[in-house]
Amino acid sequence: MNHVMLIGRLTRPVVLKEVGTTGLVVNNVIAVSRVHGNNNGEILTDFIPIIAWGRQGQLLNRYCQKGHRVGIYGRMQSRKYTNKEGKDVYVIECLVNDITLLEKRPNSDSNERQEQMQNVQATQVNESPIN
């Protein structure tokens, strides 16, 4: 069984990329603190590459930015490729199945949303019939 749940912070800006004609993907890294520290009492952090395809990538792109705390549910996968020097490189990454947003959107977006709602409400008041 290959299931993983991670809670951590995104370490890079979120960039949604198009792959082929219909694919969308976000590649990022999530910083996950370990439960137990080292012998000096320092908290250790693991940096785990994540890949979010399609809707999950769109969700990250729309609502998250670097430093945001997210919950990730997915599976681990490994792959191998040959680098420019001809050496085999092994990569372990988390393929995202589901995301839980653990922080609110940035204030600029919420202010913009409030302004839009006020404009909609004002328009509705102006268009309502007078008795």
C-alpha cells in the first residue's frame, strides 16, 4: 500500500505549466518538520518534491503561494533519469491526489473579492424595481 499524508509549507513560488495540449502540472517542494528533533534539540525538516496534475495543480496555483501551509494526500513514486554527465539520478517524489488548504488567501485577494461583492450588491440595488 502506498499512501502518504504530509503537512508543510510550499518552498517555491507556485507555477502552473501546460504539458502537451491538455495537461496542467505544478512541480514544487513541501517543507515538512519532523516530530522529533536531533540530539541537540533542533527540529529537522525534510524537503519533499511534489507533483500536482490537473485540478490539484490549478488549486495550488489559484489559492497558494510560497510559504503557504498545505496538507497533501498522495503517493510516493521513484524514477530514474540520466543527467548531462551521463550519470543515473534517482528521484523520489510525492504525486498529489488531494490537497487541503490550511491558510487563507492573501489579503490583496480578499480585499479585491470584497470590492467585487460590493460592486455586485450596488448593481443589484440600482437595478431593483422601485415600487
